[in-house]
Amino acid sequence: MKMKYVLSIMIALGSSSGMAFNTVFVGDSHSYGKFGEEIDKYLRSVSKNVTSIASCGSSPSTWMVEGKNFKSTNCGYWRRDIKGKEIRVQEHQVDSLPKELSALHPDLTVIALGTNILSTPTNIQSEKKSIQALLDTVKKNDSECIWIGPPDTSNKNLKLNLADGVKEIKALAEKANCAFIDSSELTKYSAGKGDGIHYGPKDASAWGKQVVAKIEKLPQVSRAREKQVQPLLDNDTTGTTSEPGAVR
């Protein structure tokens, strides 16, 4: 009751305190484009402190590389920090996710990875260790977690392995209490359009909006917000006997 009371007061006052939680969003080339922009836009509507990072060609293993072994992308890198400042370049050294989370202290981590592990069944299996390590890193940082799985594709090899890839990622994510959104159920890649992997601006945006609709139904955003509200409760020495709507 006390939590609901504090949240209702914040909403009534139009307070931004509940938006002050930290969010990190990471992804691959899909997130570099309109899909990522839709997710970023939504996250900034519910959280003040959002950092979005996308690296073309990246897989979970890419983000788990440490130190001097950081991998580089030559097909597109995008980063937007908490102030909205952007970097969008063709080539860039990929960030280490453990280093990023350690520096940014996210209350919510949103991951959109998976397409680049689908080339072969062997690749899917080899990436499972990195997927688990990535999830362990999120948990170690006491962050809420949402994993957005790969979308539909018309690329022959990727299509063949899509269902298995989704199954493996989903199983690991859910075991780690990380909400999983299955993009393959939300999308249908039209044959003859594009390269069979990447979506055009209109379709990518539509996919992003569908994912946002799914995120809005999850409890992770509310739980991330509550981490910022909790100090208000801890410092509240006035009790909970006030009538609803009373403001001190």
C-alpha cells in the first residue's frame, strides 16, 4: 500500500523522480536503424537516463570480449548517451558490456541480439556460453532484464536456424528471469525486399512499435522505477495514515 501511495503522489504531482532510473539498450545492426530508434524513443519516454548502443554484425560473444581484445565493426556503430548526444559512424571499436554496465549502473538492461548467431547450428551452440555470461553480467549488476529476440528473415541459412536460435535464447533468458520477446512472431520478412535480413525503415519502425507494445505489458520497467522510489519510502517517517491525496 505504501509503495502504491508514493507512486500515486508522484504521478499526481507530475514528478520526474520515477523516471530517474538508469537504462542501457544494446543491439546489432537492427538496432542501428529504425527499429533501434523506436526502442530508444520509448525507453526515453519512461526513463531519464538512457544509453543506447548498437554495433552492426555483433553477437553476444562480441559484447563479452574484454580488454584489448575488443572487436571492431566496419558496417555501422551507433551510440546515444543520457543527454541524447549521438555517435553514428561506419567503423568503431565495440564496447565491452561488463565495462558499460559497471560504469552506467542500469536498473534496466534491454538486449536485442540473436540474428548474427543463426548462420549455423554450431554457431548457435557456441554462442550459448556468451549468452549465459551476458545474462550473468546483467544479474551481477542487479538490473532488470529484457531480451528482444531476432526477427523473421528470408535469408535461407538464417531462416533454417531461426526457430532453434530463438528456442535456445528464450530458454536461457527465462531461466535467468530475463523477459523474452519473440520478434519472429511479430514480423514477416517479405521475399524480394532488401537483403533478406535487414528491414526497410517502414517495416523496421513497425517492428519496433510492436516490441514496445510488448514491453509496456512487462513488469520490468515498473520494477526498475521502484528502485528509485524505494529511497523515498525508506526516508518517509510520516507513516501511512494520511488520507489519499494528502501532500506534505
